[in-house]
Amino acid sequence: MILKQCKYIITQDPRRGILADADIRIEGEQIVEIGYGLKGDDVLPCNDKIIIPGFSNCHVHADVCFLNIDLTESRFASEYPLSLIRLERSMSKEIALLSAEALFAESLLRGCTSLVLFTRYPRELQEIAKKVGIRVISGSLVSSMEELRNISNESDTGIYCIYFNELMREGSLNGLRELLQRVKSGRVYVHISETRRAAFEAKKKFGHFPVELLNELGLLTEKTVLVHSGWITSWEIEIVSHSGSSLVYCPSVEMRLATSGFPPLKDLICKGISVGLGTDSLLTGLSLDIVEEARLAILHQRESYKGLVISPKDALDLITISASKLTGMRLGRIQEGYLADLLLIKLKPKFYGNSKRGLVSNIIYRLEYSDIDLIIIGGKLVEISKQRDSILKSINVKLDRLNDLFYTINY
């Protein structure tokens, strides 16, 4: 397939270049050539399209992402993340799978082509994702020492989603060191340092803050991703930088649950640490729209730093090229050898004015899901604009069923 004469291509290459009137050749799942005057039989005219890498949502609690029950927010926040773990444990398989179907459809509508999930049903959700045609990264969910002990070779995917604060509460230093060896060689997503209480509980029990402790246990590697980390210290940032680990930031969660902490993006970026964004869930955040989360990231960081420290270009990095490091997949960049996960956005004056200079800013601040005309995932074309109404109807049917099921939950 050749995307012909694309009006603008936001490449997200190392120079963050924007090409005009160029072509993209896709073979199989990959981008194989970018240039001008490319020849081929399967041609898609794109002279009225802006091409941009597909967005990545790097942290979603899939089993509870649509949970709509009457919770006392102050109590939930005061016991977080234990309150979240309890709810996840109470979700039936039916709720989890139905939530996943709605989540994947909702994500596609909003231009999200890949997700990293915390779920108790990783294999089942992978199968649903294949049918929908969206990329999903997930693995064994570990929220207790018992679950860590029970990881078996048979069920092992090499990907682990760990609630580290709960392991710290239950385990001794030697016990943690021994059991965490079995996940050390895999890709590990770690819920860590979400609250002040969690950070200082670790300090009191082990003499280290959580990220320091993770490093002491040998679990900070290039394949480790720290999730939330709102109470990370300046010296822990240095440790993360030297280890090559990455981080996921969920601004709507920090604000909604009033955790009083935030990962300092300016400092993290200056230290060369890759940072992705996640929407978490509707239970803890505000939306499952990763572009909306990018807008919130800009506002949250600027208010926290009291300055214009994070730009729309930085925000675009958070939801595109950062995913390459966080997932180990060649995502988030329009360049030869990268996966052909692309959004084809309708060309409108609100995005480009009379030049391409403000293109990225306008997309971050002004993109609506109805502006996305076509989506390509792994070289496969999805005519999202034609399917939008039917997808919305199917989501609403699933949400109605979920609302009925939520009444059966014992929480």
C-alpha cells in the first residue's frame, strides 16, 4: 500500500520533522519507504490528510475501566491503591471481557492503536484484541506475595504487572528479593509511589523509598516501567536514569484522587527518561481519551512547575514515540522499519492555518475524534469514519449490559 501525496506527515523522527506532499510505502505490518513519487498498484490518495503515528495508551486497568458504582470518593482515595485492588479482585470474567470489548472499540474511535493493560485475564483480552485489530500488551497481574509465588512457567508471558506497594506491605526484604528474581528477565510494569503514605511506609519498613528499594532488589532494568510514581524523589530520578527504566504518568488520576504528588516531567525528560501517558480508568481518572490526557498533562505540569515547561510537542511524544521504549515494540514513529500504525486525519483549517508551524499544537489542543478519517494498524486499513456510528451503538449496548452487571458486585 502507498499513501500518496500526504498533505502533511508528522514523522516523530529524531528531528521531529514534518513532511509535505510525501508518500509512505507500507508492506506487511511495516513502513518500508518514505519519499516522493513512489510507484505501486495499491495507492490511497492522501492529499487531503494529515498522517500521524497512532496514539498509545500506556496504562489502563481494563477490568474496571468502565466501573460505574456508588463509591465514597474520599474513602476510595484514602485507601488507594488497595481500594482499587479489592475492586479488581471482585470483577467477574464476564465483566472483564465485556469491558475489554468496549474499551478497544472506544480506543479505536479516539485514535489509540495500542494499549498496555492491567488485567486478570491477559490471554483472553489478547484474543479479543486480535479480533478487533488493536495492539494490546499485558501479562500476569501480581498484587500479593501469593500471586508472585504462583507464577508458573505454563502461564508465563514474560510480561508482569505488579502492585509493588502491596508486595512491600506483605513481604520481607529477603522474601521479595527471592521471589522477584522470577520476573527479573521479563518486561515489568510496576505500580509504585502513588501516594505519600506508600512512599513513607517503604522508608519506615525497609529504610528505602520505593524506587530505591526496587533498585536494591535488582528489578530496575531497561525493561522496567514505573507507573504513577507521583512521589518519586530527585535521587530516585537519578537511579531511574542510570538504569534505563521508563515511567508512565496518569495526570487525571493524580488530580482526581488528590495524591499531592506528580512525576516532574521536565526533570525526567532532561534526564533522558522515556515517559508515556495512561488514562487508568473511569473509576480513578476522567476519560479514556489519551489525547485529553495529554492536554491534562500539559496543564498539570505547568501549574505544578508554575511555568510553561511542557509543550504540545512534548505531549505528543508522551502518546507516540515513548511507547517504543515502554513496550519494546517499534511504535510511535513514521520511519522505515517502524510498525505501520497510523492515523489519517481530515485536513481542516483549524489544524494548519496557512502553514505547518502550529500543526502539532493544534492537533494536541483541538483534535476531536470525528476528525480521524482512517486508521491503519499493522498495515491493515480501518475506515473508522464509516464505522463510527455502528461502533458507538455497539459500545452503548455493552455499557448498558455492564451497568446491569455492576449491581451484582460485592464490594
